[in-house]
Amino acid sequence: MRLTEATLAQATRVLARRDAVLGAIVERHGPAPMWGRRAGFATLVQIILEQQVSLASGRAAFARLERAAGDATPERIAALRPAQLRAAGLTRQKAEYVSLLARATVAGTFDTARVARLADDEARAALVALKGVGPWSADVYLLMALRRADAWPSGDLALQIAAKEVLRLRSLPDARALDALGERWRPWRAVAARLLWHHYLSTPRVRAIARSPSSSSKNGSSKRSRTSRACRT
């Protein structure tokens, strides 16, 4: 199911009625905004570049890449040599990931439009099959770009921190624990995630450097869970 403004409002009311914790977030801060990104190749590149860095750094890297390519299209980026990608400020790994994504898109072996037509699990599998796209990146793309109603980026550090705070947990939940906790919010876990991010962004706190428990990840992605940049557009 794809979220719209209407279904987001409906799901927020449903969750607020049946879950006191989420209801308290709505009462305190109001409904969560419909954060979103445009589905497509460029957004997936941006998400890859945002891995392990700040939002500002990710945006700056994308802007440099766009200038180097002339336009953030698969054809233009696929034509760049590794040295040109590195000159644009991309790390060796991210240069490889972006180049492979662009080439797969040009060759037709990967197509964001085709992914958009798949069911949630199939779409996630297609994204994670790409080198450099781990579970966090896939889940953020599903939630923000495809606006899937039940996407759940359990590897997101801000989501983990928010869950710990509102559920009054003794320790920070890792991705597996957050997956278990999120079961109560099906089939609207993406709406629950938006509400938890809403709490995180609306609550003053000492911004200490937080690290989540290590979790395995494939395709060269970091073993550390990412701090949320998904809800910033």
C-alpha cells in the first residue's frame, strides 16, 4: 500500500487510538509530516551518498557529482571514469556503488520504475541485491520514495533512540529488537516510523555521539546502524 496524505492521516488516527505511546506523540507534537522524496535513480544515488555521513555532506557530494556529470542521469554518471568520480569527492567505495548502479540502469538490468511496481518484500530484495545498497538504504527508499505504508527501517539509529525513549527501554534496541517491537504497528509501520522520527526531531536532547550495537550488513555497507537522515528532505 502506498501512503497518501489521506491514508497517512487515517493511519495516524488508527495508531494513536490503539497505541498509547504513539498517541502521546501525536498529542504532544501533532501528526508527523509527509516527508518524502521523488522516486527514481537520482534519489537512490543520494541515499547511497548519505550513508555514514551527515545530511549536509551527502547533499554536497551529490551536488559535486551532478556538476561532474552535467546531470544526475544514469547515462551521464555511467560515462564518468573512476578518477572523475573520485575527483568529485566520492570515496572509492561510493564511486563504485554509484557507477555500478548507473551502469545497471543503463543496461536495463535494474529499473527503479520496475521496482516501484513490486510488492514490498520483492522491491526490498531487488534493492538490496545492488552492491552498496544495504537494508537501511532499501528501507529508506521504500518508505520515503515509494511511500510504502509498512516499510520499517529498523537499522536507523534515530528510530532506535526514539523507540528507547518513548517505550522507556533500558537499552538501545538493535535492528533485530526493533523489528520485533515494530510488529505491533503492522500494517502501518512506516507511519509509526514517521511518528517516532517526529518525536526524535521535536525533543531537545544532548546530542552525544551515539553508537548502536553492531549488526551484519552486506555489499560493503557499514556494520553500524545509520543515524536517520531519511526524514530530512
